[in-house]
Amino acid sequence: MKNKTLIIIAAILILFTISVIVFYDSFMHPSKICFPDSSKNKVTVLIAKDGIYDNEEIGLQASKYFDSVKKDLNIENAGLKKFEGKTFEELDKFVDDIYLNDDVGYIILLGDDLPVFSEQTVKIISINDTTGPVGGIATCLVNDSVSGEVVVETSADTCKPGKFEFLDASVDEKISCVNGSCLVRTESCESEVCPVRKGSGGYWQCRDVGISYIMPPPLYSEEEKVDFISKILETYTDYHNNFKAVINKYQKSVLVISMAESITGKPMTGYSLPTVALAYTEGEKISNELKEKHLILFLAPHGSPELLQFGIGISNQVSISLDEYSNFVKENGLPVLFVDAHQSHNLKTGYNDLRHCCWPQIFMESGVWAYYPISRGEGIEAKFTHEKTVGLAVRKSSPIQAFIFGDILAHMK
């Protein structure tokens, strides 16, 4: 009888341990637990039919990528898909169709000729207090392709004047959900212990499809754009073909660059990994840590489409430009494999007449496997470290925003 009791207690402890492992994120970061349809597990690369990427070179690179994914992850592909429409509504329906009929659960939207980009012109009307690193509060006139002209108030570093191209959150959140939008609340949640703020409804709808974006700088020539895209696909193919060799180059740790002038305490990043945190002013230390090759770079400084506010050891400089980052990579090798981007303007993909632009493209060009501006506090960071792919982590989470630039099937283990 005693042995039977011990066996029962042991079984309960084992089940409890398994539950803690499976639901660890949810205990630490309360959010809806999503269970995507496991039969929708194929990957595709989606391009515009008869566009500049609809050519033999891109087709060949996509085929090699599919082969490498099969070798690395045993994930099947649905071939290269060609979108014939012109509007976002048509693209949204196209994605729904290939999910439902072709079992596609992962999509790389490739190129800059798909209807997912918006334009915006920003003019600063006035700035109040300009003291401090943020630069005070600015009143801006915003004219964008979706909503027309509106007046907004925001911090001066986000209220940067100029003409921008960007990915709109509503685009990603709608296209990721089949026959609907991820912005729909799926269940009520009004109790005091509700993970979502009381009175705000339930959880955001889960994503059916994991989607990532690979696009070139918008001012490149057509030949330059195709070459840019082809080289990135080639890089990701190499990563899948040689995953162990690639991942072993990086420490299983997170390098945090903060907007603070000094670091106090351990930053909350959401990752279950060792962390090195540095202030944006510590240029020499940042340069040295980048050379140490951490797996993840957690960016939390101020930023603009062409600058990030942190030093890399350049005398009298506490910012880094797009070209300076690219040169650093050429001289020292790729410093990180993943970038968790929380700086201002992290979604901008075009800015004024800047040819070598912007941070999503420059990080992908450098070899970063996935660059992701995501909402905080939903537990998705922890999922990135232990799910099969970042795409599956996105499908198992319900964050308000989860853009992935790069390879939707990138992974950390």
C-alpha cells in the first residue's frame, strides 16, 4: 500500500513538472495559450506574379531554401506561390485560400511589390520641452495613405519629419488570421485576475499563419533589388543546411542596449537566457560585447530610420548609422543572429531619399536570421527560445503585434 501511494505521488509530481514546463510562459507572462492546427504546417514563399521577383533566379533560390528547410526541420513546402491581384483585400483572401486548401502555415512575403506597405508624410508643427534624451513632446501633422491627415502628439524621437514607407500593424494582424482579423477579441475576461486589463474584453485572436517579410530598400534599382533578395534567401538556406555550425558560433545569451545612461538591476527581456545589459553611452563595452557574439540583441535605445542611439567605440559618438553598422559587420563578422527591436521607427522600411535603408533591411542584409518588433508582456520571447521555429512561436501566441522580418522558420535550438 505504501509503495502504491509513493507511485501515485511520484506520478502527480511528474505531471506537475510537465505542466510547469509546457505552460511556463503563461505563468510568467499571462496570455492566451494558442494551439495552431498542426496539419497546416507547410511553408511557401509568396511573390507578385509577373513582378520583378518572378524570375528564374528567385525561383531557384526559393527551391534551394525549401530543400534546406526539409533537411533541417523536416517541414514540407507548398512551392513558390504567385499572387495575381493588386489589393490587400485580394492578398488577404489569397493567404486564406492557401492556408485552407494547401495546408500552408508559414509564409515568406518576398519583395516590395506586394500590397502590404503604406506611406506616411510627417511634419512637425511644434515642439514643447526639448530637454532630455527623448526631446520633449511634439505635435505632428501626419498624412498617410490609409487615414489621410490627422494631428497626433507623441515623443519627438518618434515624430520625425519626412516621408516614410512602413508596414502597418493592421496589415500583419489581418493577414495572419484566416477569415477574420487578429484584432478581434475572442472571449470575455472581466474578472480581477484577468490577464488582460479589466473592461478591455478578452484575448486577441490567435494567428493561424506565421508570416515574415523580406524586402529590399525601396530606392534600389530593379537589378539591385533582385540581387538583395537573392543573397538573403541564399544566406537563410545556408543557415538551415548548416544549423549546428551556425548556432554554435553564438553564446546562448542576450545583449541588451538600453536608452538609460546607467544600468541598475536586471532588465526584463522575457528570455530565459543569461543577459548582459549596457547603457547606450558605453560604446567601448558595446563594441566588445558585439564581438563576443551573443545570440540575441535586445534593442531598447532611441532610434530613427537612419540612426540608433548607442556607441560602438567611435570617438565622441553615441549613435550608429546604417552604414556604420554594416561596416562593423564586414570587419568583425555578424555580431548577433536575432534582433529584438524596440527602438523608435523599428518598422520603417523607407525614408526620404535614403538609398541604403532601413533597419529591417540592413539587419537582414548583414545576415540576421530574424529581426522582430513585437509587443511586450505576452510571453512570446520565451517561446522563441524553445519552440521549433519563430513562426510556430508566433502561431502559439496572441500578441497585439508580432512582425517578423527575415526567415519565418528561423530557430534558436
